[in-house]
Amino acid sequence: MRTPAAPDRSRCRVLVVEDDDTIGRHLETGLRSNGYAPTWSRTGAGALTESARTPHDVLLLDLGLPDMDGLDIARTLRARLPDLLIIILTARTDDIDVIAGLDAGADDYLVKPFSLTVLLARLRAHLRRRAIASPAQEPIRLGDLFVDVTARRCILQDREVPLRPKEFELLAVLARHAGEAVSRETLMAEVWDENWFGSTKTLDVTLAGLRRRLADAVVRPSGMPRITTLRGHGYRLELI
């Protein structure tokens, strides 16, 4: 298996949006000392202005800002910059808050307090995945589901289903193994990173979002693919 080259962090611009001086300064210093190019904004308005002025590769976004809802910032920048890596920094631990963050366009989240070591490991994992060039692949058809991996398009019953990047990648892995049991470990390795560091709750939340988007797109039940949960193991994509 080919080992992807490490990302060039010296060219990786990180926009840190954090109103806490201690945390913001810690992140800015830690990122710079590890080869990244960080810019620190203490407000949501400042972050939007900075993002419009300078292209960034990564957004580290605190949700509890003094002037704006962090989720609104995530939605705005996700719409403006589809390839931006968004990691939410939050003190909120309930699943509904995690779901709201990912639905707003975030790729991942970290619950405060967290260590710089964990954050750097997550960044490396995401950037490694983005550095891997995927060869062209044949489209996959399962009943009324059509997954074009190369074009990154999901068609269900002749309707295109808009999916977030990780939702699409998760569906693509399940579709390639249609009818087979796919372990959580395999999904984490193929969709996130084989050296993923931290909680796998992101998988559960992303899977829940994928299920909702597919269900919302269904016109008729026949030909509808189902993602079955295999407790203690993982998931399986199959026709109803």
C-alpha cells in the first residue's frame, strides 16, 4: 500500500477563530511552531473578512463567539469555499450539538479542553487524506442508487443527492462493498485516516447524516438502498 507524502505544512494556511485570548494564543503559537501558517481572529465578522481577503486551507472555529453564531460562519464559509477543511472547537458535548456542527459543513470537531497534540494529529490525518490522489473509478450502481466516485456524484431514483464530502466518501466505501459487512475500523481508515487519533463519534454522526439525506431523496421505496447497523462491528449497504 502506497504511503502518501506528508502534507507541506509550510503552505497550509490555518484561520483560527477563537475569542479566548489564552486558547487563541496557544493555538497560534503551537501551529506556527509546527510549521503551519496561522491567522488568528477573535470575532466572527473578522474571520469572514479575513477569509475573503486571504485564501485558507483550514478553519479552526470556536462556536461560542461574542458577535456571531459559529454555525452561521461554518455555513457561510462552506458555501463559499467547498474545499475548506473545517474543524469545530466546542465545549458542547451533546450529540445534537455535534450533528448541528457537521450539518453546518464542518468536517470534524474537537471538544474543549483538548491538547495541542490531539489537534495536530487530527490535522495531519485530514491533510494526509486530501493528499492522496484517487485514480479514476468505475461508477457503482445498486438498485436505484448510482455513485460516480470520480465525478463525486450521488444519484438516487434519478435525483442528484447533495452530500457533504465525508458523507460521499463514506457512501462510496459502503457501495464498493455492497452486501458486505464493513467494520468501523475499515471505514475510519478509508474515509478518515488509518492512523486516526481520537473518538470515532464523527463516523456515527456522518453516517446518520448520510442516512437522512438518502431518505429525504427517496420518491418510491422500491430500489432504495439501506444502511444496516451491525452492532459491535460496523455497517452494511444493501437493497431493501
